[in-house]
Amino acid sequence: MGSSLVEIQVPGQKFVNGVPFPAVVSPPPATASAVPLTDSVKTQKAFLESLLLQSGAVLFRGFPLSTASHFNDVVEAFGYDELPYVGGAAPRTNVVGRVFTANESPPDQKIPFHHEMAQVPQFPSKLLFFCEVEPRSGGETPIVLSHVVYQRMKDKYPEFVERLEKHGLLYTRVLGEDDNPNSPIGRGWKSTFLTTDKTLAQQRAAKLGMKLEWLEDGVKTVMGPIPGVKYDERRQRKIWFNSMVAAYTGWEDERNDPVKAVTFGDGLPLPFHIVYDCLHILEDESVAIPWQKGDILLIDNWAVLHSRRSFDPPRRVLASLVK
């Protein structure tokens, strides 16, 4: 390994079968400002990719990064293709280049565990988060290994998992016309489909495999059936890849009832106690390292689910999604 990045350990990290989760890299102590992170990313991309494949998430800590532009430079240094944010639920604003605000829902709300855009067929393979302003308290982005969750659910609820693998899930969400910043799923249909034209929205939804039912003041979207478990080819293991817990426990606002937001693919309701037990398993297996200003967290969206804890402002975490 070159000298511009070193692996370190931080409080709260887990070791899963001897592998650190997440992996944490920082500059060597003597050279805190010698090599810009953008250069290290370019020269050591193979090393970082192998670390990501092994750990599922890599935290970059201790680099002199302070602005959205710094973050955008690092994102571009990785050279991944950009993923347009079509079909996601969270209201987001473009900040600079390939950098967006993370979910802008109010600080007192938790955002439940999810794989980014798991409810649509085209989802990012990786996401990067950047801490521009560290939270006064709380506001961590807990992460959890998807295959561990799958295994625990399969051991405890084999019939449920079998049914999930057979039928998949159906996601239903009612969207208003415009964004509602007070709702964690408040993205209106115009910004969801990046258009004000209903016909074009209809076409873009169809491309995602989503059915639309227009209402007086919005639209009901039905997605699926879509698999709730996937196979991670690169790591050769099954993963818990869905937005079941997020939808069932969090897709709630004046338009949406979370219990109706997600069902089995054949329309049958999900057992309440199993969904909530899955939530406990996610919490139990998760790692939540408090944000420090300048941190970048690179997440493999195939391997890891993420969430957000409530916090005392200020806090500004930015995000970038890649294909």
C-alpha cells in the first residue's frame, strides 16, 4: 500500500468475521496535508475498491476537506458514472456538480434503514456522504451489512423469507404535485420524474416499471412486484435488499399510510411483528460512528443499508450517487 493512505481504527467500528466494518482510512500522521485525497483516490483506486469489496463501507477521516466543492472533487476523482436521481423518495437539492443535499427531512425524524432506491429497478451501486457541518449531537448515519440481516431473518423467520423470495414486494406511494419538505418521503411527482408534463411523467414511470394512478391533487404510484432479496454476484451471497422496514415504519404523511405502503408482491399484508423484529435486527447489527467535519463515507449500496438518526442542528451532510 502506498504511503498516502493508512488504515486506522476508530471507536464504534465493528469486526465481522475479522473484517473491519467500516474500513477507515486517513492520511499518515506526518503528512496530514502532503498528498491531496483526490490524488490518493486516483493512484490507489484499486486498493480502495478492494477495501470496499471486503468491508462494504469505507470512512475517510482526517483529510483537510471543508466544502461541497472539495467533496465534488473527490467524487470526480473516483471516476464513477453519475446516476440521475429519478424515482427516489427523498427531497434533495443539487449543491454543486455531482453533489446533492442528503434527505432534507426535519431533524427530529429518524430515517429508517434502506438501500438507496431499492424500490426502483435502477439504483446506485455506491453512494458517498460528506460531513460539511458536524451535528451538535446525534445525526449519525448508521450502517448495517445486508447479508448479515438476510441470514438472521432467514434463521428466525424461514417461511416469511421464503414468501418474500417467491413474491417480492409491492410499494405504493401517493405523491403530491410539489415537494413537501416536512415529510421524509415528500418528493412531489414533478421532481420525482423531473418534469411538469404528466405524459412524460407517465413514460418515465413506465420505464421504471411503475404504474401511475392520477388523483385530483397528485398521483398514486405502484411499484412492483420487485424482489425483496437479491444475489450479490461479486460477493456470492444473498442480501436483504428492500425498503420494507423503511416503507412500513416511515412512509407516513398526510397522503400515506405506511401499512399500505408495502405488501407482499401478491398484495397480502406483511406480518406487523416480523417487520418490527426486522427493525430490531437492523438496529442490533448496525454501526453508528459519529460524524466529524470533513468525513467522507463511501458505501457499497449492494452490501450495506444505511439510515439517519435524529439530531440537534446544525448538521449538513451531502451526498452523491453513482451508477
